[in-house]
Amino acid sequence: TTTARADDATRPGVLIDYDDPTSLRGSIGARLGLDQEFGAFRTQYSLLGRIWNEFEGETSVTLTSAGPDATVTDGFDGTISEIGLGVSAHDASGAFSGFLSIGGKWGDDYQSQKASVGVRVQW
């Protein structure tokens, strides 16, 4: 619970009461991988597919002031699909390695994309 006070002492503040968020999430999926060698380099490829379901995702906030209370509820439930692709490579000596990963999640009111890349050179 948080109280937001106005700069003017004659106006009442607002009491902000955060509800404890609830979440119950389950998922099922699969990850496929392939290793390949190209001379001194070893490369790994991966494909990820997953389905998520949020069963109880809900959060609410109640604002209390001089007027009637206002409650705002955010429901986050339903099914989310996820897909990801990745590739990594390294040489036999361990002096060079790198990776690239991309993926995303999609649902009714939800969307998220991500990408990451990294390179390591050791001498």
C-alpha cells in the first residue's frame, strides 16, 4: 500500500492498494538440435517450440481518495505460443566462439520478440 500526497495540503492524498498478483502457468514443448562439424569448427543448431497457458494471471490496484474507490484489474490469462531458433559455433582450440538466438511469443493480447548475438575471441 502506497499513499500519494498532493503538494497542496488542503487536498487529500490518494491511497494506492496493490493486490497480491496470482499466477499459475504451465507449458509443454520440444527442442530439436543438430550438431555439425566443418573442419576445425563445431556448429550447433536448435529449434524450440512451446505452448504456454496462464490459468490464473490477474493483478488489481485500488485507488482510494475523497470520491468513490476505483479498482483497476489486469487479467493476463490464456494461451501463448513460443518459437525460437538458435545457432552457435566454436573452434576446436576454444579461441573462438559465437552464437545467434532469435525467438518470440504470441498470444491474444501479448506479443514479445527477442534476439541476442555474441562473439568471444580468446588469445
